Amino acid sequence: MYPYTMSQWLFLFYVYCFLGWCVESSYVSLKEKPPHWINRGFLRGPFLPLYGSGAIMMLVVSAPFQHHLVLTYAAGCVGATVLEYITGVTMEALFKVRYWDYSDVPFNFQGHICLGTTLSWGLLTILMTRVIHMPVENLLYSIPAGVLPVLVVVLTAVIAADFALSFRAALDIRDILLAMEKAKEEMAHMQKRLDVIAAVRGEEIGQYRSAAEMRLEELVESIEEKLRSVREHMQVHPGEYLESVKNEALEIRERFANIRYHASELKTIRDRWKRGMILGNPGMRGSIKVRRSLEELKEAVRDRLNFR
């Protein structure tokens, strides 16, 4: 096993968080069309905890097999895949969002892990233990004993503050997505009630999709059109409607105005921390219930950025 102190392990964790951020951000930035810089990851600072955790895990699980290449490879495959799966499931349960998704990749399991990535983890473990870790270890030992604890405390404070703010932002984004879905469900109910009102004059009732399948703009346009049609017909043929139906139509109009304004506000992300999290994870996908809303939210954030 590696003879590191707690301060040394923490320093190694932060170094690999930083190196992982450099690699991941560069890769994602180059994949964009046109290529442009993306500050990748859950945190806003230059750290990706998954890579730091993965690197430490690779060192630990491969330690008993340092002189056996095949077992080092196998330990890395299993250990990193387990870590990736647990992290992915936990983050989706907490935030209703997948920050990576292999659903479209062959031989995936629940979209959180896939065979190709698992095999790559094994190769990366060999690269880590045989090549990368040596200069990083030399860097660690080059830091004076009295400086390292202070450096670790400072880094810990900075990353802990970043994590707290990012965790809060992720929870807020989750709440926005759930509120958007609730608004869409209320609008879908209004749409049905307006078609029932329209049926009084013999019009055909429309076909419906679930709220999760529709965009807010689609619902807004549909309801506006139905409200306009009902209002015009009531003005021309007021005797065809009971007073209770007229009151219901008026109530729907008022509720719709409030919900439309609320939905518009939900999509206006003014907080830079939340915008940074959305822009920094262009490939993230929502869980089934909020998937469409997340895509709408990402579009709104990108449009706001382009407008500026």
C-alpha cells in the first residue's frame, strides 16, 4: 500500500481533480461545433471530483496487484465502474439530472455505465499507476512538510465552498425543472377543460400528448388559440353558454395568465452559478419526467448567452 498521510492523500485527490478537469474540459470544448471553451463539471472551479475519486480509487484497488498487469487492469475496470455507477445513480436521485448518459452507447447499463468506458477505466488504471502517478508523487514529495498541510487546508476550504454553492445550485435547478413540469401539467388540464367548453358548440375535442412530451411554448400557443376562439364565440353567441361555463372560461383565462408568467420566470435563469452549471454540462440529460423541460431550460440559457 502507499505510505501517504491524510494530508498527502487529500493533496493527491485535488491534483487529480484538477488534471481530470483539464482533460475533460479540453475534450468537451473541442467536440463543440464550433469549438469553444466549456468549464466542464459539477463545480465551477477547475476541479472534477469524480476524476479525483477515481484516481484515488485506482491507486487503492490496484495496490495489491502493482506487479501484475492483468490484475491491475481488472481491478481498475471493476473499481472505477462501480464508482461511476454509484455516483451517477446518486446524482440522478438527488438532482433529477444525469451529468453523463450512455443510453445511446452499445452495451450500457441504465445509461450510467457502459462496456466501452469500463474497458477504458482498466487502461487508465495502468496508465495511472505506471506513468502518471510517478511525477505526481515526485511533486508531492517536493513540497516542504510545513507547507503541505497549509496548502491542503486552503484547497479544502475553497473546494468545500465551491461544492456547497454548486450543490445548492443543482437543487435549485431540480426545483425549477419540477416546477416547469407542474406548470405544464396545469396547462394541459386547462387545455382539456377548454376543449370541453368548445364541445358545447359541437367542435371536435383535440388529441392530447402527456405534458412531459410537450414544450411550454406548444401548450401556451394552444391555450391562447383556444381561449381566443372561446372568447370570440361567446361574444357572438352568448346565449349558447351557461353562466357557470362563462365563469369557468374567465377563471381559466386568469389562471393561465398567472401560470404563463410564472413559467416564463422559471426559464429566466439570472443566477450565474446555475447558468454556469447548465452551460458546463452540455451533454447532461434529465430523468424521464423532466427531460423535455431540461432541454427547454438549456435552450433558454444558451439563447440568453447569445443575446448578450
